[in-house]
Amino acid sequence: MMGAYMDTFLNFLQRTTKTDIRYILRGGGWLFVAQGTVFLLSLALVWVFANVLDPEAYGQYRFMTAVLGILAISSLPGMSTAIVRAVARGTSGIIPAAIKTRVRWSLLGSTAAVVGAGYYAWQENLELASLFLLLAVALPFYQSFAVAMHYHNGRTDYRQYTLVAIIRRGVVVATTILAIVISRDVFIILLTFLAATALSHYLLYRYSIARFPLSEKTDTETIPYGKQLSLAGVITATGNQLDKVLLWYLATPAAVAVYAITVSLPREVASALGNIGILALPKMANRSIAVLRANLLRKIGWYFALTIPTAVGFALIMPTVFAWFFPQYLSHVFLAQLASLLIALTPVTLLTQYVNATAHLRALYITQIVLPLTVLGLYALLIPLYGALGAVIALVCKKLVGFLLLLGFFVFDRRSDEQLLTPE
């Protein structure tokens, strides 16, 4: 009897939202297990950073990871989305070639890191010089094998996706916490993080393709498309890290720490709610533009009905959370409450996945140029005046502008299905 009532309720939700609710529950259940576990692991890591390291040391660590994020652009991060698309279309045999391409291109980032090390050595800052040399050595291995999660996403096997996500994050968090507690030295902590990340990516990739062999089919589209996505995302990826870099140079290392602590929890919650976007891409990749356009705005509306109350609730509990876990940062809790707007704006992920699934390169290039330039201008204006608060305001404004831009591209998209990229 209960099963019949549940079926009736699910059928009602599907008719109302015009969404495959059963698919979301099947895949989303595993994804939310993964995200919930990752959230707890991330909370533990942030707590250790906040309560063991002094703000200046934590600020230096976050500055170096921001530099790493910029240099890692050379490893073609857009290849991840292209791989999901390829796997969903049955051409996963292209993955080894995609990995080799990422390794070769990442050497550009290593070269830039060596130049940075030389600059700081010339400035007689041997500490930063050694950290940049560490990045140079690690870059070819840091993200090149980060394939397993995207492989299982394309396969729509969210049980394996969850397993991979939890193991990878658990290994990285556990080893990094151990390094923090034992050494408290930024070089050792960063070395541990990089080694754990690279090794876990590689081993999970080998496990995944051994357990679920790649298709023999390849294509000639995925690698060029991954390069195009990466090129389109250069300015955006740089802009995503410039907040911490500019805070380092325009404010203080402690301001970097304050900013990192206060936006970490809102970003984790937004990431959890963004799992709907992860579920959407494989489905969208096999839908016509006409079908997507007919239903997407309604689904975005229902998405907001979930994210807005969540954002409000999050903002209300933040003072208690900071009092318990981050008492030394309690005076900055307003920044975390302001950053809760990132949670409310999570539905932008559906528009992003529409652009990715339909290979809307014009939208990709324009948004990934306009958004970073907008946020860069806001950072340059607001960080010198308001420090970490200015960075949070700029971050929220970027998310809002991105939503409006992508919404405009969706509403005025006049392409036909014949204009989409198709595998050879």
C-alpha cells in the first residue's frame, strides 16, 4: 500500500515538474551521500586549518593553492566535461589519449611555476621560491588523471561515482590533516596535499577502467572540444582564484584566511545542491534543443524553490556554527551569511549544463570572458577598500551576473539540432 502511494506521489511530481524524479532519486541519492560525506570531511579539514594553523600560515597555504589553480589551467580542465559527454555517447575509448594530451599541456604550467620560483629567489624569498618549485614538479600529475568521477558520471553509475568521490576526498583530507598536526609547515602540508591528490586520482582511474573497461570506440571530437572548453574557461578559471591572490597582495595573508574560512561552508552547500547539474549533463547530452528549451525554465523555477529556503536557513544557523567550530573567526560570520546567496543562485548550474550539452561555444566564450572581467574589476575596486568583505561581495555579484547572462543565451538560443557537434 505504501509503495502504491509513493508511486502516485512520484508520478504527480514528475507531471508537475516535467522532470524524471525517479532518475534524480536513483542518482541523486548516491550523489548526496557523496556530497554529504565530502562536506563533513571538508568541514573537518577547515576546522583543523582554522584551529591549528595561525591565520598567516593558512593564508599562505591558500595563496599557493590559488596559484596552483591558475597554473593548472594548462592541464586543460575543460577536458573533464568533454569526457563526460564522450562517455555518455559511447566513445570512452578516447580517454587515454585525452589524459596524454593533458599531461603534455600541463608542462606549460610547470614552466610558469619555474619562472615564479626564479622571481622569488631573485627577491630572496626562498620560502615562496621553494613552494613554486614544488608546484612545477607536481603540475603534470596533479589533475591529468582526474578522470574516474567523470567516467562514472558519463556512465550514470552514481554508486561508483560516490565511492570514488568519498575515497579520493577521504585520502586527501586524512593525509593533509596528518601533515598539519605533525609539521605545521606550509611546504610539507602542500607537498602532502599534492602527492595525495595525484596518487588517489591515478589509482582510482586504474581501478575504474579495470572494473569497467573503456569502449573500443573513440572519436575525433572530444579532445578538440576539451581544448575549446579549456580555452573558453581560461579567464573564468583565473578569476576563480584571483580573489585569494589579490587578497594576498592587496590586503594581508590573514585576510586570505578569513575569506577562505567564511566562504568554504556556503560553497560546500552550493556544491551539494549543484549535484542536480551533475545528473543533468548525461541526460541533456542526448536530448534535442527543442526538448530542452521546452522544459528547462520550469525546472529552474522548481530548483529555486529548493535553494532559496536552504540559503535562508543556512544564513540563520551560521552564528551558531561559527561559535562552535570557528570561534576565532566569529566576528566575521556576516561574511558567511552574505555568501549564502551563492546557495540561492545554484540553479545557474542547469543553464551551464545546457550550454555544455549543446556545445554552445559562443555562450561559453562570452560568459567566460565577461564574468571574470566583471569580477576582476570588482576585486580591484572592493578588496583595497573592504578586504575580505569586498571579495565576498564580488563573488556573489559574479554568480548573479553569470545567471543573467546564461539565461539570456538560453532564451535567445535559435540554433537547430543540426548545428550541434556530433561524433564522427
